[in-house]
Amino acid sequence: MAATFNGSDDLPMTLKAKAAAPIRVLIVDDSATFARNLERWLTRTPGFTCLGVCDSGEAALIGVPGKKPDVVLMDISMPGISGVECTAQLRKTMPQLQIIALTVYQDTETIFDALRAGASGYLLKRSSMSDILNAIRDIRQGGAPMTSTIARRIVEAFQEPPATGTGDSELTVREREILDFLAKGFSNKEIASKLEISPLTVKAHLAHIFEKLHVRSRTEAVMAYLKPITEPQAPPSRVPSKTRWR
């Protein structure tokens, strides 16, 4: 005869323990202040356990497999191994690991890079603590939590018309913005700050720009970009009229 359960008291101990077990969270972030505040919230909230903080991608590649968290909150822009690369490497060795990108960057390229690397959620650091906690609960239940702004960016990316044309005409609006800043002498970090994207995204854009303009340096890219503007076009040559012979 099959066993029946009439309430929580009838549940086997293993199921009870699993249901009552707090969600084990590990933070990967090089911002000590942000990570410390987040750690405090997790520690004080019933149903959560913070296993600690890794302040770099390199530390996370060692610490995460050893701690075996249920969920990792991953910063994207860190010196050395980036959050995107760290996510990709962790998911190769721990395919069941749930990772939520938690960052200030909301440009489409960074979002897709993180999701392609294996992140199952994407939140902005300006999200409220309750939103972050709800996202952790959601991802444990099979969801893919995202800040509404991020979800909108993804929808807009799929609605963009495909690029047409060849050569310089293939440059996107964002690539032209970056070239404008390059022409003014801005560094990658300064461009990232101006456009509110990550330095890694700027670097990726530059690689695409170099390929499209068939150049190998920032200087050559700027020269190729400004050439149609700075170099006057030669006046059309006059075609001599045909001489009539009698």
C-alpha cells in the first residue's frame, strides 16, 4: 500500500531538512563596501546563508568550488578575470550552479555576454535589497530574474533591424559614438564611463571597428573614420567635348 502524507509532520526527515535548508549564497565583487552591506543583509534574513565574499574572479574560481553555494551573485567588471569570464569557467566545472549577474552595466552587449557565459539572471546594483533576495528565491525555483530595464533592453535588441551595407556604412550608432570619443582622445575607461558601459564592452566594440575599417590601431581607426570628412573630394574632371570634323 502506498504511503500517504497528511501534513508537514508526515514528511520524511530528508525532505523536511531540504525544505528548511537556507539558500547558500556566495558574493563575487571587488567593491568591499557593496559586498559587505549585501553580506549583512543575507546573514540577517531568514532562509539565507552567506558563505562569504570573493573579491576577484581569480579568488572565485578557487572559492566557489570549495564552498559549493546554491547561488552566486557575480559582479561583471573586475580587474583581472572579469565576471563574464569567471561565470563561463565556473559553469564549465559546475553546470548546476546558479549565477546572477549583479552589476551597474546595462548595455546590451554586456547583458548578452553575461547570459551567453551562463548567468541565469541579471540585476542592476541599484536594485533594492528585497528585489535581490526575491531574485535569489526565484532563480532557485527555476526562474530567470532580471531588472525590468534589462528585460526591456533584451526585447529591444531582438526588435532591432539587421545592419545593411558594407564598409563604413556597417558601423553601428554605438561604434560611431566610440569613434567620436576616440577622436577626442578619450581612453577606454573614460569612454565606458561616458556611455555607461563596461570597459570590456568598449574593447569588444573596438575589435569590431578595427575589423570593419580594416585597421590595426586606434589612430588608424580614427583616421579612417574622419577621412571622408577631412579630405575634400576632388572636383569632377571635365570631359572634353567632341570636336566635329567637316
